[in-house]
Amino acid sequence: MRINNKFNNYKTSFNGIDKKETKMTEKNEDMKFLLNACKEGLHNAAELKVPENGQFGRVSVGFVIPDSNNKGLLYITHSEENPKTQRLLSVGVHHKNSDRVISNLLLDGNKQEILEYLKSEENTQSIVDIINGLSDKTDEFYSSL
């Protein structure tokens, strides 16, 4: 193992860090990392458990949303209108102590389209934004009770 012992010291002016902005950035990065792991896990499960044709049970991956009392869920189901070939990829959020899920449809298509969507990293930020919005709505609902 080789360790770099050379340190470069640079003098810069520092005006401080906005803690709220830093916390949101950290949460966003945590969510991206977490979501990419969930997308990979769901992709692997979908390859095995989601058939090309016909009905099947929901295939899902759950995760805890950082800095909240909510849990997220990324899942694939068959369409009720066209269960032979159409598949639905959705994201949902629910409070830890509840079964009520607020969800959003991300994509409807065949198995191959769903797998390609899960493999793509370009859509991660938009999914994180959807999850944060659903989480905020869930928090708003439970704070009014």
C-alpha cells in the first residue's frame, strides 16, 4: 500500500457555509445513492420475477427516507387494463407507522422498457425530486392529525 505524504496547503477566504443548504445537498446525495442501490436491486429482482407476459405479484424494494419518518417503495406491477404485456413502475411513500401509501407512476411499458429505465442513471434526480415531494405531502398529512 502506498500513502501520499505530500500535502498542499492553499490559503483561501472562507465566508462560512449555509447549514440548511448543506443539509439539503447531503440529503439529496444520500437519496441518489440510496435510490441507485434500490434501482439496481429492483432491476435484478425484476429480471427473475417479472414475466414477459401475464399477471404476477408485485415486485418491490423498500428504503428509509433520510431525515424523515417516512419509508419509500419502488415497485413493479402488471396493468389491470392490459395484464398480458403492460408493466407499471411506480414509486410510493408512506409514514413508518401507517399503511397509507402516496404513490406516483413513473413508467408504463413492457418488461424490457422497465428494465432499461431502471438501468439508466439519467432519471435518478427526477425520481429523487418525486420522492421528496411525496415525502413532504406525507409529512404534511400526518402533521395535521
